[in-house]
Amino acid sequence: MRLWGGRFETGPAEALARLSVSVHFDWRLARYDIAASRAHARVLAAAGLLDPDELGEILAALDDLDVAVETGQFRPTIEDEDVHTALERGLLERLGALGGKLRAGRSRNDQVATDLRLYLRDHARGLAQQIADLAQALTEQAAGHVDTPAPGLTHVQHAQPVVFGHWLLAHVHPLLRDLDRLRDWDVRAAVSPLGAGALAGSGLPLDPPAVAKELGFRESFANSMDAVSDRDFVAEFLFVTALLGVHLSRLGEEVVLWTSHEFGWVELDDAFTTGSSIMPQKKNADIAELARGKAGRLIGGLVSVLTMLKGLPLTYDRDMQEDKEPVFDAIDTLSLVLPALTGMISTMTVRVDRLAKAAPVGFSLATEVADWLVRRSVPFRSAHEITGQLVALCAVRECELDEVSDDDLAKVSPHLTPDVRQVLTVSSALAARTTPGSTGPGPVADQLAVVTEQVQKWHTWAAAPIS
């Protein structure tokens, strides 16, 4: 059943056959290959290479084979080299010699490039839906914390007070960019390679644009050599998934911190945590940790494909068999991680009391003092120095900024009058953040409204038919 071999006197060595076989992983392309075969059959008929009766028989056999594949009644065997070999066997079993006519004008080179584009464009929509689900879970949590104070961090040190809803939305925006990249990727991936043949196109009167239209592609290839050798769409897809993995990892890392005893800002639902086999008290944020761990796997898939591609001459080389497993693995990995993260985020409980208590800790209101001085015409360079001296005094005396006496304020600087106390509260610090995109309750509410609408639009896009 090999699709080659006429010029060979013997069959392949067992070692070659074992190395060459790919059907154990490319079988998931089967239904996409059948869809492309239907379109190809119609083009062959339009070119006069199949008569109407033959076309009808082939399409009926392809439909029957499609059902058999979907139900598991037809499966590849150990003798099938790849998905194309297996499906041709299935067609020949149904049609006899007539099934062999479908191979005219196409090669496994343009077939697999077409199948993989169809597969990825289809699964990219499902991935987008899951990303939008996670973005929605974060957004809904943020909606409950538009005015919840929290200690914003830099270098994992207390920096300035923020609204916790703002912090949660800060994890939504990378996901929205990931969705943007998926949609942009889809535009470039919507080019059909079918009709490019092995590399030179076809001497038969085929119609690649008609095939492209039937399969939902935006256009057909412009250069047959590029069509079969291009794997930019694979590398770019893996970049999108790798960067998404990095974003999920950063979210996971923060959840690990938030749920630790040292922070105690968030409590995870029992259904989305695990315990210890030896320590009865443990409640572990395993989902968040696995999200961190899986990022390395996703990055590795991208590096693998880029390394495989970097030295390949045009056009098709067998090295390119290595393009599929990384993308299959990326989709499988994310289909596990994203729903788990979504469930974890949607069910977590935010400890508002602990966040509010931690918000002013670590002299996080020091910037408010510096800004207060600036509003009184003190140059910021001087305001920074004065505020730093005030912090140093408080550190020595182990007191907070608002606990310094009026006399000590004056000793630090004559610019520090008792009026400075009006900015030494978390609520005043947050209320002062009124510019667009900042962490004040007003801007956060505005941001929330925009993000909620964007997430809904992405749900709509992901559910729409591919075009």
C-alpha cells in the first residue's frame, strides 16, 4: 500500500520503515485529508479527468470513509506509512481501481501542507475559545474587586497600593494580545497549498483557487515551491502558543505566591487543589504550578521546529515530518491547562481583609508624599530625597509614615507640613489615580467595561465559521 515504490526492486528495510512511519501521530489529520480529497475530486471532474458517475462514486466513498474514521470503524494499520497511505487504502477497499484516480495531480507534499493548515485553523478557534474563557474568569473576578486595595509589587517588594481588580485585569490584557496574534496568524495561514503538487504545480488542468474556496481558505498559493516548503504557519503558531504559555506561567506564579502562607491573599477551592501524601495540612496550588511547568514544553516545541527549519534547502525535505508533533502537543497541552486555570480562577476566594491590611505595609505610601511635595512646587529630585529621609527615619524608629510627629516632619524638611497626612492613606492614594489606565477605582471600572466587551467579541469570533 505504499504510495511509492515502482522503481524499487525491494521493499524498505525494517529500520527505515520504523523510522519513516508517522501514521501513529498524523492520523489526527485524517478527516481534514478527506475534506481536501472531496475538493480535489471535484476539481478533477471539472477538468474532465473524472466523469460524473466516477465523481459520484468517489464522493460517496469519501463520505463513507469519513464516517468510518469518525466512529473508529476504520483505523490505520501497522503497514500504513502515514495518514495518506491509510486513507488511500480505505478508498481502494471501497472503490477498487477507481480509488487510484484521486491521486492524479497531487502529492503528499501539498496534501500534508493543506491538511495541517486546515487542522490548525480549526483548532485555533477552539484554543481562542478557551483563552477567552480564562479572560472572562479573570474579568469576572476583577469586577468584584474594583475598589479592593492591595499592595502592588515591584521586585516582589511592596511598592505602591493598587486596586486588586486592576491587578487581575493586568493578566487579561496579555491574553487579549494572544487572541490578536491568533487572529493575525489565521489570516496568513488561510492560503491553500493544494495544487502545488510535489513542488512544480501540475501539468493537469486543475483549479487551485476553486479548491481554496471550497476548503475555506482566503486564497491559493502564489508559488508552488514555497507552498510545499513553507512552515512559517507552524512556527508562528508555536510562537503564539509559547508566548501564551509564558503568560499562563506568570499567572500561575502569582497564584502560587498569593496562596502561600506568607501572602495569604487568595484561597483556592478544594476542587482545584491537591494535598500531600505525607503532610495532612497541605493544600497545594498544583494547577498554577503545572501551568508554570508546561510553559517550558511549549517553548521547547517552538525551538524544535525553528531548529529543524533553519538549514533546509527548498523544497520538501523529510525533516519536515517533525513539524506536526510539536503543534499537536501544544494544542493537547493547552487544552488541559486552560480549562483547569479557568476553573481555578473562577472559584478562588479573594481575602479582601488581608489585602487591605497589607496595602500600606512597607512604606508603600512614600510616593504619595513625593507627589504631594511636587504639587507644592518642590522639584521631584528634592522631593525624592526628602521622602527617602522620612522613610529612613521611620525605619529606624520602626513606625509608619503617618506616625511621625509634626516636629519630626519639620526636622526632615520644612516642606513637610502636617497637611501631608491627608495623602497618607491607601484610599486617598487610590483616589488620586484618575488618569486612563491607572489603578484608581474610576479608571479600573472604565477598563473593566472595555475588557468585558472585548472578551465577548473574542467568544463570537472563536465560534464563527472559518473563512
